[in-house]
Amino acid sequence: MRNPWLWTMVLSGLTACNAEQSTLHVFGAEAREVRQMALVLTIGAVVIVAAMIALYLRALRAPEGKLTHHDGMRMVLWLGAIGPTLILAALLIYALPAMRPRTSGPGDLVVRVDGEQFWWRVAYRPSGGVAMLLSANEIRIPVGRTVAFELTAQDVIHSFWIPGLAGKMDMIPGRTNRLVVKAEKVGRYRGVCAEFCGLSHALMAFDVIAMDGPDFDAWLNRSRSPSQGATASQGAALFDAHGCGACHAIRGTAHDATIGPDLSRFGERRTLGAGILPPTSANIAAFIRSPQGAKPGARMPAYPQISAADAQAIALYLKGLQ
Ligand SMILES: [Cu+2]
């Protein structure tokens, strides 16, 4: 404890680690491979650096003139050319299998995710000709089943990264990239956008909820039906009156626009504004009146003309959508 600053730095660094968004706490085979490789690389680097230090100390202690020019050249050849070539070749051979794209079959669940400024459009496409289901900012997947993410973007390049599940994959306008994963553990994990995409790039996250297979099927079936809570209320009337339906969809109502996030089951989501705020009615009301206050550059118009009480009523209505 001689240097309190050092300890403060180390400890505050550790508080940034949590199991929800971590490459060390994995719940998928691909992420496990990445972690394994990082471990091998770290150990290898430590061994090499330790060996260099040992060599350096030996050289310091050796009597002058002990090393001939020939010895020096031989060392450069081994440590500078042959050694690195062998190490890099071994690493390449070790890493090649991990680069093989994972295969997915016709029966797998396909989830299409579009990167938007600054949120995620999610579409589930189960096999067997079952209708597609739209959602946003939260992705549910079944444990133990292969899930193929089809990733693309509407505006600029984003990157889809669920550290606990797999490596990063770019989302590129006009192109569909595939990321095939299989979750091994039930739980909630966090994903983020890993490619700078504009003002609110750092405010673009999502939750991944890995569920038991039967729970997932039941959830998917339930989600297709009209949104519960979409009944006549003051909030519903205000939602209609202010034209929110021009951009948002709520299943079971007349609103089916796809410009903004689908709100059909908004009340079920754990976050507001793509992973950034807890969805309390106060936060939702503030977001409606000033989306840019929470997310600079957000593509939703501000509604300062809506009174705080009316915004609260809309928030209550939205929270009830399941
Ligand atoms: Cu992004």
C-alpha cells in the first residue's frame, strides 16, 4: 500500500469488469475460442519477454569480448528471423480452424439484425414458414440451438458485438454478413456497437436474453399475437394524436410503421433507447420530449410541446405493452 494511486488505478480498472459484457465470461463456443486464443497469446508474450530479459541480464554480466561477431549474427538469425517465423507459423496453424465459418442448417433460427443510427432493428425468422416477427433493441435466443444472425445496416457501418457470445461482425449497408452462434447458458448478456457510427455510437447497446428452448418457443408464439396492453387509454389516444404511429409499430393497433423501433413489446424490454437507460416512466417521458437530450443525434423528433403530464401518460401506456 505504499503507492495509493497505483492501487486506486488498479481497483477502479477492476470495477469496469462485469460478467454481463465481458470476453472472459463466455456463454458460447466462439467466444470461448477467442478467450482461449487471448490466453495463449498472453502466456506466449510473457514467456518471450521473460526470456529476453534473462538474455539481456546474461549479456550484461558476460565479460567483454566473450561474444564474437559470428555469435551475434547467429543470435540475430535465430531470434530475429527463424524464431518469429516458427512462432507465427505455429499460431497460424493453431488459429486457422477458428476462422472456419460455422455452418447452419435449414432448421436453424435466423435472426436478422439491422444497425440503425442509433438502435437495432431485430427480425426473427424461424424455420418452417412461420411468419417473421419484428422487434428492436433486445434479442432473445434459445440455448443449445444454432442461431444464424444476418447482419446488415441501413445507413453507415456498425459492428455487432456480443463479447460473451462471439467475436465482432461488421454490419455493412448493401451487404449481409452472417454470424452463426450457439448459446450454452441461460442468462442476460449485453451487446454493443463496436464501430464508430456517429454522435451516439457509444449509446447504442442491446440486451441478449438466452432462454431455454421451450421458453423461447413459447415467447416467440406469444409475441406474434397482438400486443397486450394496446387498449384504449389516455396514453394510447395521445400516442395516436401526436402521430407517433408515423414511425413506430404496435401489433394489434393501426400502427405498423417501421422507421423507428417496434414498440409492440416495449414494456418487456429492460432498457430504453437501445441499452442506455432504465425504462422508468420518468425516463420514458423525458425521452419522448427530448430524445436528443438522452442521445445526441437521435433520429426521433423532439416533442417539447407535449406536457410533462401527457408524456407521462404515454410512458405508462408504452410500459404496459407486452
Ligand atoms: Cu453503431
